[in-house]
Amino acid sequence: MRYPASEKLEIIRQVEQSHLPAKRTLDMLGIPRTTFYRWYDRYLSFGAVGLDDRPSRPARVWNRIPDKVRKQIVDLALEQPELSPRELVIRFTDSRRYLITFEPVPLKVSATAFTGNRPSAGSKGRSPRSKIIERRACDLFQP
């Protein structure tokens, strides 16, 4: 259960003012000691503001390209539109000394997007032609 900052502060004050040991007071309140001491440490370090809820999501995603670098990549791609994505990454890595890895994502292309044909309800699979079209579309994005 999440407690608002005001309740956390109230619990900290109850434990501080109690004549009983902290463990016993916390057991009576139903608050785990590790939770209480985490709150108490943040309270001592940052005051009441430290008891506010913090977002549980990470501040930064490990594989996201920073906006500044992303803009540089886009600028390079616009300057040299003849480069493939793989060549663009190689050129950027060589010229800017910033490593970016390129791993093409497998592309699943619907045959109906190319042919406009839909398999009938009784057919068990795709037609040979749609398989060829899908294979060719996927080959465009392979190294």
C-alpha cells in the first residue's frame, strides 16, 4: 500500500515519540521496518519533501539515443539521403566517434498490402505469390 507523504510523516513522528522500541511500535502499526527506515532516511536527508512519492519508472531508458545525438543523426540523414540506414550508422560512428549499433528489425509484411488479395476462409495458407512478395519485402531490410 502506498502512503501519502503526510501519513509517512505522521508515522515517523509516532515512532519518534513512542516510549516503546521502534520495532514494537512499527509492528503495532503494521509497517515493515525496512520501509520505515527507508522513509526515515529520506526524511533525515531531505526533510518532509523527501517523503513525496517518486516515479517508479527510470529517468532514462538504457537504449534510447539522446535527443542531441538523434538530431545530429537526422541532420546527417537529410544531408546524405542516398545512404542506407546501415551506411548512415557507420558514417555517423566514424565521423563523430559516437557508437550507435544498427540491428534491423524483422519486418512482417502482409501480402494483402501488396496484392489486395485475401485468402479465402477455406484456404490453409498464403499463396506462393504472396510468399514471394513477403520474402522480397523482407529482403529489402536485411543486411
